[in-house]
Amino acid sequence: MTTATAAPPPREPEAAVRATARRRTRGSAARPAARLGLLALAVVLLAGCGVRPTGVLDGGEAPGGLTKGMRLYFVSPTGRLEAVPRPELTAEELSFPGTVIKMLTIGPVGAERQAGLVTLVRPDSYEGRYDARFDGESVTIDIPEPDLSPTDARDRNLMGQLVCSFARARAVTEGRGAKRTDDIRVTVRSPDSRFGPYVCSDFLG
């Protein structure tokens, strides 16, 4: 008696197999490229909103180096002064002391605030106002806070914010890139005291 043997299933044509493999390969290669494209788009959108995805804090060159662009100084969660860039501020704008006071009052923005930076310059907290005068390589800052003490951490950071930010601004406007931040001497005057003259590096480290 002869036993019937089932016929093997029909084989897929070789050309169809190769086409399917190519489609799978293209799909696998396209997925990483798509992910990279989405990541690049996200970075562009964040930058457009004024948020820096990485490198929020930018101490820049040391105060003893030549000045390259404006930086403001804010206080970090560890109680140290940190410099952040403000490249959009021109030398002409920085020639007006009110520009620096306004920017310090506004304080950190976006990712800087998320990193924990704060400003201690708050004109509304006291009677009187902040003011400053430029005279060559010297700056005199009048502040409304009474009873300042250079040995108090908060008071010292407040003065450091002002001294370093104004010294930086003056180096930009006076030297046009040929001055060092520490070439500028800054005196701070409160209603009852006078401090300095200081240089920025007195408050760093």
C-alpha cells in the first residue's frame, strides 16, 4: 500500500524575499535617522524659547583676561557668584548704568533660574534706588541697603553681583575688548557706609 506524502508549501519567489528584506533594512535604518531629526528639532525649539539645553552657566574667561562680551553675575545655590552671558547687550546700551541695574533686577531667566541662580538686587525692598556713575576705569555704585557688612555672606554676594557686573560692563564699553574686567575699580556706597574700591576677583573663588 502506497502512503501519500503531503506536498511542501509553495516557496515564496526569491525576488519577493529580497524585496521584503530590503524594506525591513530601510525601515530599521530610517528609525535612528528619524529620532535624530526629532532631537535636532527639539534643540532648535528650545533655543528659540531662550532655553539653553546644556551649558547654562558660563563663567567665561577669568576677570584677569581680556573682556569678550557682557556677562551678568548671579548667586548660585552654593552661595557662589556665577557669570552668565548676555551677548545681546551692546556697548552702547551698556554705557548707560541703568541697563545693568535693570538686567540685574530682572535676574536669571529660563534655564538659569531652573539651575537655581538668584539675584539679590531688588530695588523695591528699600527706600531709595540703585545708581551708578562711570569715570574712566572707575565705577561708583550707590545702593539703598543700609547696614551692609562685607563679612556677611548675603551682603558680600550682593556687592559682588554689582561689582562684577558693572566692572564687566565698563570693560566692554571702555576697552572695546582691550580691557580686562579687573582693570575696573568699583566703589560701593550705602546710605551709611562706603566700601572699596574693589575688583571683580575680590568676590570670586
